[in-house]
Amino acid sequence: MLELLVSQALNGLVTGMSLVLVAVGLSIIFGMLRIINFAHGVFYALGVYLAYSLTQATGSFFLGLVGSALLTGLLGIVVEAGLLRPLYSEDPHYHLLLLFGLALIFEEGIAIVWGLEGRTTHPPALLQGTVDLGFTKVALYRLFLIAFTAVLVLLIWLFLRTTKYGAILRAGVEWPEMVECLGINIRRLFTAGYGVGVALAAVAGTLMTPLVTIEPLMGNSILVESFVVVVLGGLGNFRGALFGGLFVGLVMNLTAIVSPEFSNTVIFVFMAAFLLLKPEGLFGGKGVV
Amino acid sequence: MLELHGVHTYYGKSHILHGIDLQVAEGEVVTLLGRNGAGKTTTLRSIMGLTPPRRGEVRFCGKALTGMRPYEISRLGLGYVPENRLIFTELTVLENLTIAWRPGHPWTIERVLDTFPGLAARRTHRGRALSGGEQQMLAIARTLVNGPRLILLDEPSEGLAPLIVQAIKALLLELKREGVTLLVAEQNLELCLAVADRHYIIDQGVIRYQGTTQDLRRNRQVQEAFLGV
């Protein structure tokens, strides 16, 4: 029983850390641009497919990971600067329509380029095998995923907390006009923020690929789960994304011990409860970091 | 140094400024007086490019600002201390100053902290922990380290206790002695008369009066008509 608990808790951390990356990206974008990025899931899926092809072409999982993050981030920059920016002065419904439309187009694009059939991959050779923890064995890749995302999240936090650009970003979330009046080109900063946000989704997706089946619609469930994460944690907040992501990951995987069918539903019970009792989320309105 | 020629500004369909003409020369302290809703904030926002004029022209140091974004206008040397201060509440006092600092002018962060000992004592505190008066000081300090050639100040005395208003007055006089050029939007006539050389009175988006401190002090009729004094 203990073995099962530990193994499911580790799975929960794996799912959770990946969700944290997705939700941090979603939160950065919401914090800066005040839009809910409905295309976030499809950037996740696109990142997965780009990494898949790059890994096949170069033979290196890590080149695939970095390349896919860069390409997805670049596409995000083009989308923000070219399509979203002209709409900021318009009714917010236009962003939603645009992002929904883009998500559908990219989804179809993925299906046309890579096909509809599901694919599976393996972890890179370096990260195959298991680690013996004494009472249970764990796949090395899962431990790597947890450690890698933890370091990445820590680096993002340090960037926001201790660097001048991090401070400008936090300031821009609060009073964008004021930041601009200090001679800082805030639009460029926002464009970069969107690029980084979707690149994080690509990284999260790529890291999960050896553990799941790749298919064109895989971004949809992630989008829904990451919405649950930000409802629990509070949208636009780093701590909220961290807490919410780990919580959702753990709850889903631990529930699966008792009832696998219920594991995808239980998070919505929590979401409903939060929406009723604490709609701003646990860390809502408490700043960015 | 700063000139407005026939500036018309709208918020959506509502026509707020009806042809504002206004000049500020280098080294001058000029005020823009008026009641709530007279168009003071809109005038400053028009200059900064935050609410660009639909007609007319703003020139700064001989250069037309038409079509420029606020960050470009700021880089030309216009500083803006907005109404409500807009302090970055999640950033510390020092971070508020650090992100605003630009090289190439005498107002270093050290000098500003010397000028504002109250801020120096609270440099590691977050903006949200400051009192209203301290936030106003920080807003001015933040603009100073940005190195502007002219500062637009929007209602620096608004919502502050009389004692703090005295401190703001002393600060503005000190900035004036240092040769800083200021355009101050205010409702507080006493403060304006104490610190400035020339005054404009705006009402319903139109400049109704301009004159020197001496003239405005004597002109009871203008004071009553537009300021309700």
C-alpha cells in the first residue's frame, strides 16, 4: 500500500510540476496582457510535436526540447505582435474569438502536418531505467522531470524577484502606463512575456511526451486542467500557479488509487468549491510573486 | 520648452479639452489650476501621449510630440508624476527607484535618498507599506531619478494632511531652487501661489485665465469665478 501511495504521489508531482509550468505561463500572460490565453493548450501541443520532430531529426531529446521552446516562443511573439496587439483597444471578446480561432486553426494544422494517429516516445537513453528508493522503484525520467521543472520554476522566481527586468515586469503588471511613462517600451516587454509564457507551455508538454500518448488534441485537457489550477491558486500569481499545479497533480493521482474514473472529475469538485467559497483563489490579489 | 497649441482631446466621444494653449519656459514653475473635472489631468495626459490629442499640437524642446508613444516622450525628457501616484506597491522603495533610474543626469538614487530621508529609512519596505505622503514623495523621487528636463505633477497635495502638504511645498521650492522645470496641476491655490511664477486656470476644458503670481493673488474675481475660493 505504501509503495502504491508513494508511486502515485510521485506521479502526482510529475503531473503537478508540468501543470505548474503551464499555469505559470498562463499567469504571466494574464498578469501582463489581462487576457486569458485560450490558445495556451494548442501551444502546448504544438511544442510537443515540434520537439518530437526535432528529436527525430537531431537524435537529441534536449535539442528537441530547447528548439521547440524557442520556435513556440517565436510563434507566440508573432501572434502577440501581429494579431493580438491591434485588438487591445477593442472589446475583450475579440481576443477570445481570435484565440479560439487560432487554437482551432493550429489544431487542424497539427493534424494535417503530423496526422491524427497517436504516437509514443521513450525517454532519452541517459534518463532510462529506474532508481531504487529501498521500498519502491521509480523511473529515473520521472525524477528528472520533477527536478528539472523545480529548477526551472526556481529560476523564473529568482528572475522575477531579484533582477531589474523582473522588477519592471512586476511593475508593468500593476501600472503598465506608469512603466511606459518612465521611458520603458512596455509593448515589447508584453510581447516577450507572451513568448515566454507559451514557450513554457511547450517545455511542459515536451517533458511529458515520454509519459503520454501524443495526439493533436492533447492540449485541450491540459488547458482545462490549468484553468482549474489558476482558479485554485488565483490567476496572475506565481505562488498560486505553484500551489495549484502541485495540488491538482497530487489530487488527481491519489484519487486514482481509489477510483481511476473519478480522478479527472475530482478536481472540478474542488474548483466548484473554490468558485463558491473563495473565487479569487488562495493567492488572488496578492501580487505577482 | 513646452508648448501646447490648440490642443483638443477626447475620451471616446466626449470632447474634454477645447483648444488648450499653454507654454512653460526652461527653469519656470507653472501651475494649472482648476476644479475637479476641469481638464487638468487630461491636459497632462495629452502632453505625455497617454491620451493623445485629436487636434492641435504639443511641442517639447522644439519637437512635435504628435504620434509618439509615452515611452518615447519620456525619453525626450518629460517626467510624469500622476494623480494617485501609481506607486508600484509590490516593489520595494529601492526597486521603485531602480527601475526608473537612467544614467546621464545629476539625480542619482543616492542623491534622491539624501533629499528624501523619509524614503531612505524605508528603502527595503514595499510600496504598499508607505503612507500617502511617503508614496507622494516616492512618486516624485521616482520621476527625478528618471532624469527629466521638465516634470508634470498631477495634484501633488491631493488627499494629504496639511502638515504633509507643507512638506510637499518645501520640496517643490527646493526643486525650483535646483532649477527643475515644473508644470503642476493643482486645486490648492495657496500651494500654487507659494511655489510658482505663472498660473493658468482651466475650466470646462478651456484656459480661462493666465497671469503671474502677483496678479492672481490680487485678482479676487478670477479666484471666485473659477476656483470657488
